[in-house]
Amino acid sequence: DIQMTQSPSSLSASVGDRVTITCRASQGIRNDLGWYQQKPGKAPKRLIYAASSLQSGVPSRFSGSGSGSEFTLTISSLQPEDFATYYCLQHNSYPLTFGGGTKVEIK
Amino acid sequence: EVQVVESGGGLVQPGGSLRLSCAASGFTFSDYWMSWVRQAPGKGLEWVAIIKQDGSEKYYVDSVKGRFTISRDNAKNSLFLQMNSLRAEDTAVYYCARGPTGPPLRFTPFDYWGQGTLVTVSS
């Protein structure tokens, strides 16, 4: 199984900060990766697909990059509505596996 | 508007069974792979199972193989998860999520999610 290691597991940031979350795959997964945002008590929402493509309707301050085994999700200027938990998902092979999550909290 | 709505969750004893349903609307259900993803209380997301458009391919996480069965009824725009031999560690919110139209190993899945249904396995 492919293990997805997300870092950090949590971070504190202020409105307007640039935030970067990293996901590392235990083996190369090309660009078979998505990023999801989840707010407390709500269903996840897809932000990025194919590692770097922005989901329709998602603000352009979100961006994804990477290929192979290292990927990043960047929020260029953190907004109040961005405080949430973020997960990466690899879909290169079964079982599909999520990273452990990164909780973004208000500083 | 795309919608998926789960139902069927509840409290069940260890070793018991439960059948979850997911009603889909707002899109051509038979064009998409469909999946179940779960989240234990206070924990992260875990993919459970996925099924191809015509039901000819099904894949599961190892921890549920032989106990859970994913199925679909395209005529009723519905997805199901039959869960048998339930264990305490199966306690979670179960989400129905839409897969891609093409192979999930090429196209990023889960662009739409339901609100989830809670399954609690306890005596």
C-alpha cells in the first residue's frame, strides 16, 4: 500500500499568511493526487485534482504543485474561511489512501 | 444540482449487519464510478470501497474485504454498502462520494460528497 505522509499535522497562522502543506508518497505516484478541505461537522470538499488543477469554484489563492512523490498545497493569503483540516489523497493504486490531515488553526 | 444523500446508519451490536444507501440526483448516475469513504470519530478520512459504472469492478480496503459489499442500482440512482460482521473499529461517519467517469487510477475521484451517515458499533 502507498503511504501518504502529510506535514505538518497542525499549524497556527494569521489571516493574510502564506501557508504551505506537504504530502509525501512512499513511492512515486506521478500526479495522481487530490487535495480536500474539511470543516468541522461537514463533508470534505475537493480543492485540487491531478496535483495542480484547481477545482471549479475554488478561490485562486489555493494552488497545488508537485509530481512523483512530493506534493504541496499552498494558500497564498489565508482567509478566515480557510481554517479547516486539509487532506491529500493518492489515487495511483488501490487501496486509495489519504494523508493523515493538516489542521490549520487561527493564531 | 449534484446531490448524494446517505441513509441507513445507526447503532448495531458487534457482529451485526447494516446496509447503507446513497441516493444520487442532479447527474447521470450510471456515468460515474461511486465510492464510500469513512471517518472514525476525531480521526482522518479512510477510503472504504469503490464500484465501476456497471458494477463489473469493485475494490476494497483490506480491513473490510470479505465483510463489506458495495453495489449499485443504476435504474434507481442508488449506491449501497452491505456491512456484515461489524466491529467496534467500523464505528465512523460513512460518506458516499462521486468518483470519476474514467478510471479512478487516472482521474482524481470524489468531487461531490454527501453529508454522511453515522454507524456506531457497540454493545
